[in-house]
Amino acid sequence: MIAAYGFHGKGEEAIELFNRMDQVGLDANDVTFLSLLYACSHCGLKDKGLQFFNLMIEKYGLEPRLEHYTCVFDLLRWSGCLEEAEEVLRLDSQDSAPYVLLSNVQVSAKRWQDVSVVRKVMRDRRVKKEPGISWFEVKNQVHQFCMGDKSHPQSMEIDIYLKELTWEMKLRGYVPDTGSVLHDMDAEEKEHNLAHHSEKLAIASALMNTPEGVPIWVMKNLCLQ
């Protein structure tokens, strides 16, 4: 119910339901807090979101996962609170999630020198970013993709199809957001990288290989989609 409230932009109702849970003694878990953080992020409830993030760690002793960090990052980024984002995303573990999200915060602010510092810290501490992998299943066969993947038997056809889709979207007013892509690329290269994320490759392949009207379920390893 908390997740459903969040999906429909009813953040206050999600918080009220959590408070009712607490009053009757129902224990919250990491999924409860993920739903709460999503609701707060979706509704712009910055202060409440930070309170729940701290409550999850300090009172419930739960270890934040990438999904929790992502919700907090989105909440603070869209609120324009980059300094608070840097404070929340502490660089104190071998988990790559805080490093990557902090780097994303700094990229969105075009603070390229700070981005370089974070990457150097990752190298020095030998923290490796887990690559994004997306996959879907059709006719009992799993199709898996990484960013820029060329190993799929249909990679050339998928690339052509993605270009056609992108062109159609541009005709309808779509403008790629290249602001979060590395600054040392030209506009065409940035656009190419955005169009070849693992999930976009998977969706394009699924559209090519499933009948019209059949639901497409794309899974990703790094976050809940």
C-alpha cells in the first residue's frame, strides 16, 4: 500500500500509513523504507525522505542498498541540494553505489574536477563499479545486454532499429538529455551512449522479437525497474 501511494504521487498518505504501522507495532524492513523513500522522492518531500533514510540506519539498523541511495540521490538532486547529497553519500565502503551516485550528483552540477577526485578515490580503494546488465526472456530464451553490447546475434539489426526509434521520437519533440554524460565527448558521441544503455538495447530487441501487444518485462541488475 505504501508503494502504491508513492506510485500515484500520494506521499503524505504513504507516510501516514507508515506511522500507523509504527503505532500498532508492525516492524518495517528494507522494502518498507524503499517504498517510503520512493514516495518522498516522487513527491518532493526532501526533509521527510532524509528523516526516513536516517531512521532506517540508526533505529532499525538496516544497511542501505543501491535502491535506497538512488531514491535519496534523486530526491536531493531534484531539490537542488547537492551539498546534502554529498553528505549523505558517504565514501566509506567497498560498495560502489555511493561513489557512482556522488559522481552523478557532481556531473549534474558540471563539477568535473570533483568527478575526477571521486574516480581517483575509487581507483585508490580498488572499488569497482558493477556494470549495468539488462535482460528479458522470450520463448524460454534469455537475451542479455550490457551498454554498447555487440555480442548479441542481432546487434546490427538492434542498432539500426534504435536509430529508427530515436529518429521517430525526435520528430515528436524528444530531445536527449546529455547533461549527465561525460563532458569530454562531443554531442554525437554523448547521444550515442545515451541511446545504447543496456535497458534500451533490451527494449529494442524485445520489440523486435515479440508480437504486437505482448507485455515486455525487462529486468536490470542495478536497481528495481
